[in-house]
Amino acid sequence: MRQTYGKTLPGMKLTDLSGKLIVVEGTDGAGRTTQINLLKAWLEERGHAVLDTGMTRSPLAGEGIRRAKEGNNLGRVTQSLFYATDFVDRLENEIVPALRAGFVVLTDRYIYSLMARAIVRGMDPAWIRSIYSMALVPDAVIYLRIGVDQLIPRVIFSRGFDYWESGMDVFPGQDMYENFRSYQTALLAEFERLSVEFRFETVDGSADVKTVFAELQKKILRIVESDSRQQYVFGRSEETATLQRKTQETWAAQLRELRSNDLRILPRTTPVSSGGNGHGMEEADRSA
Amino acid sequence: MNTGSNLRIGPFEIFYPVEEAAERVRANGGSSFPGKLFVVEGIDGSGKSTQLSLLHKWIESKGYGVVFSTWNSSSLVKDTTKLGKKKKMLTAATFSLIHATDFADRIERSILPLLKAGAVVLCDRYIYTAFARDVARGMSSKWVRELYGFAVKPTVAFYFRVPLETAIGRLVAARDGFKFYEAGLDLGLSDDPTESFRLFQGRILQEYERMIPEFGLTVIDATLPVEVQQAQVRQIAKTHLDRAKELRVRP
């Protein structure tokens, strides 16, 4: 059974969420979106159903947040809670249903970015943790780590300095460059702390796209392979490859036998070994 | 949390027993603001809005700078809430969070600066409404209390206590039909809006009763004549205003 960080939302069943929840975290410009696009195409090519989601994409609050950010009069507490609304709308209506349907969910940022931003804005860390205690514990958090100095060229060559990414609401003065440095440095420091607490798998985000992608592929394969069903279909490790070969041989033998009996019946595609999500835990404590 | 000045606000001692937060409040809580915050609470049909509007007139006539703030009125957030309600997109959790977002905006941009400036702020519904409704919808009462940890403790929180049937009688006479979330139809308690409203408000009433001792709500018997209730409200408000003569606006 899947776990949350503490609280379970009313009506949210944690059993049978057999999909995989993979989080890609990192500061602005770390390359998350590029990598997620590559990963999605790659996973789909391998036959996985993929849902990708990210901040402010909820039908409920996405538009409201965008509009509120245009005005630059969005307060810090309000901002934190608006993002929490957006997150929970996606959690309940996108992420959980997709996991139940066996999807690989790739999420561009998760509660960690939201917590880091809130903490950098002076929110009480205990307060923000309490709010996000209803989040699902993901199967992996991949953190694309990149230093501020490596970040700056990327910002210059992409969209330039943004009001919120420069923390103009946090730091005094009008100097966007200086504020960008201070804000991103503070965020990185917070990410470092979170990476220990929430066991991030850190990847060097300053490397080129291909190298990062290869690294992510390796990590993600390990996760999607941990499910027996997918192990069978997409087996990669020595063990599963052997298993796969043996099964294929068995099938081939059966097929030959069937053919020799002149029965034109093909074997069903996947003789899946049941075993749920492999965690062996049944629904137990759901105190909410 | 830091609110941008040297003043810190945080969860109050009345919310949940976190030592650190309690200390903060004793140092910087609501009472350290020059302004006064009066809030009214109660189920729909308890007559609280009528009472608050009468109190408003009276405080104004005394020459105080007085500002009204209603539940769900943030210009930044209310369109999102409306969208969610209209399209029935809200779950217990998002219902709770979007209302907290609305409240946060009003606290940050209106209530807090007004209290610092010495105004009398009147709120029609406050955090207790959220606690009652969200818990009635199945949210954890601890989680919701922590969520609103940034709230300012009111000077007085009036609770207009009324039996369910009296309130429903008043509402049925005054309106035609109940709205989806207002009647708690999202909970699936009953398909009939009036019956659902009755069951949902019953739960809310229970939550209010629980909060009277928890938060020290000032109970007003809302079955009494309007004038009698108002006299009690003014009496209580007066004791707090007398101690804050300096916030009077001299014409």
C-alpha cells in the first residue's frame, strides 16, 4: 500500500495505486522540463502509459495563480496556499487516478519545491510540512542539482529574469540580477536540507542534456522494473532477462505443441504473476 | 512566520500545543496590535450578519475607523473559488485550501495592516467557519487548525447559537433553495437539498459546540430578540473599545 507523509485525505484510498510516482525536482532552469519531455517519449515508446503533470496545471487553480502572479501583489502566505490548492487538485484528480490505472506519473516538481519556496519566504517549516503531510510518498525523487553560476547562462539564453524566479517579492531593492542570485542561492540551500530529509537521488544537472537523460533513464528503469509485471515485459537485469528467456522458451514450446495439435490458438500475451504492488502491505491504518 | 516587518505571527496557543508557537503569541499575538478584531460566527440563519451590521453602524457612529471583511471576498482568489463551486470541482481538501487561500490574502493585504494601523476590523465569519465546515466534510481537525496557524486571534469571537430548526425555518422562508456546497450535497448525505442541508448544518453545529470551550467563543443566544442580542454584543465590544480610546478618529 502507498503511504502519505502523515495525513490521508478523505475519500482517498491508498490501496491499488500500482503505478509509479516519479518526481523530478530542481530549481528554476535546472532542466526538469526538458528531461521530462524526453522521459515521457522514451517511456511511452517502451509501452508505459505516462502522465506528466506540474505546478499550476490544475483546472481549478492554475489560471487563478497565473492571474494573481501578474499583479505582483500576491502575498507570501496566500501564494503558499494557492499553490497547495493547485497541488491537491492535481493530486486528487490526476495523480491518484493515474496511479490507480497503473500509469507512470512524471511530475515536474512536487511538494519539495513548494516547501522550499515557502520556507525561503519566511513561512514556518513546521506549518508548511503539516499542510503537505497528505502528499503521497513518491517512488523516487530525482533532484537535478545545479549551482547558481551554471544557472545564470541558462536564464540569459532562455527567457531572461522573471519577477518571481528572482524572488523580487522576498528581497528588497530593484536589482533583479542580485535578487536572482540571492533567491536561488537560498532555494538551493533549502533543497540541500530537503534532499537529506526526503532522500532525493541527486543528479548533476549542469551536465549536458544527453548525459543527464542517460542517468535518469538508468534510475527510472530500476523503478519501473521493481514491479513484477513490468519486470516481465521490460526486463533488463540479468535475473529478469533469464526469467524472460525461460518463459519465452516455455511459450514457444507450448506454441509448437499447440500447432502440432493443429490448434491455431495463440498464447495470451502476458501471464502476469499476481502479487499486487509488491509491497505486501494491506490496507491498515487510515486515520485521517 | 515573518510577515514582512519585525512583527511575527504564528499558530496560537489555542490552536494546538506547540510550545514555540505559543511563546510567539504571548510576545506578538493579537493583543499586541493597536487595532481590535471582532468576528461573528454561527450557522446560516443564525442572524450573525444582521448583528454585525448593527455593530458596524454603532462603532462607526462612535467615530472609530472601522472596516468590514467578509468570508470569501479576496479579489485575488474568489474567481477560483467561484469556478470550483460552479463546476463542482471542489473536494473536501480543495474546498478547505481555497478558502484558506482567500483568508490568507485578506489577512496579509487587509486585516493585518488595518490592525497594525489601529482600525476596528469586523469579520463576518472567521477561521471557526472553516474549522466547522471542513471537519464536517471529513478533514482532520488537527490539519485544518494547523492550516490556519497564520490567523490573527480575534479580540472577541461572537458565536450566535441557535437550534437547527430555528435557523432552517428562517432560511426556508427567506430563500428559494440551497446551493450545492452550502447544502453539503458534495457529501452525498441526501439527494434532497433541504434534507442534506439539515444534516450538514447539524454536523457543523456540533463542531461549533466543540469549539466554544476550545477557543473561548463568546456565546450569544440567537433566539432572543434582535435588540437584546445587539445590546449584549455592544456591551462586550464596548469594554474592549474603552481600553483603546486612542484608535478613535477625531473629525
